Amino acid sequence: MSRNKTSVMKVGWIGVTLLALMGCGQGQEPTGSAGTPPTMAVQPAIQAAVIEVKSGQVPVTVEVTGQVTAVYQATLAGRIQGTIDNLLVREGSFVRKGQTLVVLDNRDLQAELSRVTAELDNADAHRNRMKDLYRKDAVSKQEMENATRAFRVAEAGRRAVVAQLSYTVVKAPFDGVITEKYVEIGELASPGQPLLKMEDPEQLRLEATIAESDVGVVSVGSSVPIVIDALSSDPFTGKVSQILPAGDPQTHTFTMKVDLPKTNGLKSGMFGRLRLEKGMSTTLLLPKSAFIERGELASVFVVGSDQVARLRWVKVGRRLAHGVEILSGVDAGERVIVDATKGRDGALVEGMTAVASPPQGT
């Protein structure tokens, strides 16, 4: 009984001691070597040029995407049924207007031509004989006219066979290049079946769809800047050649065609972008050097009246040639460090040099 009581007393004393130690540890801050609390590191002063945020006029642009196509392109098809007897071109072949591209088997038509030619010769001989007899009053005028009509029918039959025979040869309708080949030698071609596709690579245009609200912004003959990403980020100038008069009633868009200048490496099928100017708008601009960008995030160093630089997150808009548009984060009249690489959050800015605002306009 006395042993148990002694054990309980020992455990109690240990618990009291632990609580006392824990109580002493709470609410006390670590001290330095001299027993005084440490102080935060002071940012060294910096020297940097600043710029005042001002509003300015910038152009309002609409970017429209489209595809490069050939002005002249054609899908060549046969008009009669026949076996491909000869195929004289392949993809990439340059051809001239009138050049023979495909030849169909024409042996049946050649035989038919021989037959109708013979019939025409007989009809012609009979007509001439009837004319001679009519002059001698040996036959009636009706018989002579019947012979003449028979000759004309035979003549028309021969012309029809000659036309059919011409359809066995497919020729190039203009100068260009073969872009697709759908048949091979020995295949049976049917009327209307595509055989080849060709286009003129020297005359290209950009076809794009624009919203009905933007149709009035541009007109036929207007010059617009175009960027072909596959070639370069530098724009070149195209000329609007056509705006289709009827739009899509479901999407409320219109097709616009812009003629492109001859450019090395430009090919049909490439992706292109064009910009339409819709007037001017007022916005805040800062030079690109004033921003620190981390992916989709951007920030600037704003210098307050106390001359201290403070990092501030901002929302940017368009990236123009003369600056970056600021949608929110700073106000007009505030000062920002021009070169963000020199800024440090909380640093005192000494020897500030004011610089001019970024230029305005297009």
C-alpha cells in the first residue's frame, strides 16, 4: 500500500515538471548570441530609371485567321468512260496550258470514226449524184433535198465521234503544277471521275472568314498586314480582292479573299493571320522591359512616394510594337522602374531618372 502511494507521487512530480518545462518554452522567442532578437535584413538601395504610367491612344485591331489557296485551281475529270492508256505527269510536275496530261484508250472510238467517215463519204457522193440528176430533171427536188439532209446527218454523226475522241485526251487548262493524282495507268475511268488536281502556284491568296460586325471595317482594294507563321513573324501586305456578298446565316460570317504578293516559300494550304484596324482606344502602356514575366504571370516594380520599390502583379493585354498594354494592377500617374531586372522588392530607389512614356500610335 505504501509502495503504490510512493509510485503515484513520483509520477505526479514528473508530470508537473514536464508541464513546467512546456510552459517555459511557449511564448518565448529565440534570442541571438547576445540575447537580443534578430532584425530583418535591410535591402540595399538601388539606382534605376523610372517611368510614369500614362494613358495613350492605341489602334484597336481584330486578328482573323485563314488559309492560303491558289487563285486558279482545277480538278480535271474525264467526260467518257475508258481505260487509262497513258499518264504523262505526276505530283509536282509543272505543266503548260494545252499540254497533254492523260490519254484514255480510244481504239473503239477510232473504229467508230472510220465507220462514220465512210458513211459521210457515201452520203456526200449520193448528194452530188442527186444534184447532177436534178439539173438534168432526172429526179425531183424532194429527192435531191433528201440526199442533202442525209449528208448533213452523216456529217453531224462524224463530228460527234470526233468530239468523243477528243475527250480521250485530257489537257492542262492553264500553266501550273500538278498537286494530286487520283488514277494510275490501266485503271478504268468513269465520266466525272477526278483524274488530276492542279493549281497555279504563282497566284495565291488568303481566304478568311470575318464577323459581320467587321465587314464594314475593310473594303475591296484595301491593304491589310498578313503574317504567315510558317515563313516569318514579319508581316507583309496583301490586297483585298473580294468579299463574298452572301454570308453564312448560322455563323454570321463572311468570306474575304486577299491577294498575296509573290513570296519565296509561300504555298497553298499554309496558315495565315491578318489584322483589321477598327479605330483607336485609350489604354495604359509600359515598355516591355518594365515587366517580369513568369509564364502567364507578369509583375512590375512600382515606386511609391517613399521612394521604395514594391513588386506588384499586373494583368497585361496586347503586346504592341511600342509597348505592352496594362489591363489592371497599376493606375495612371504611378511610377514604375523601367528595367525590371534592376528592381528589388522593398529596396530604396536613389538617384531616380525619369524617362519618357512609350510612343503612341500605330
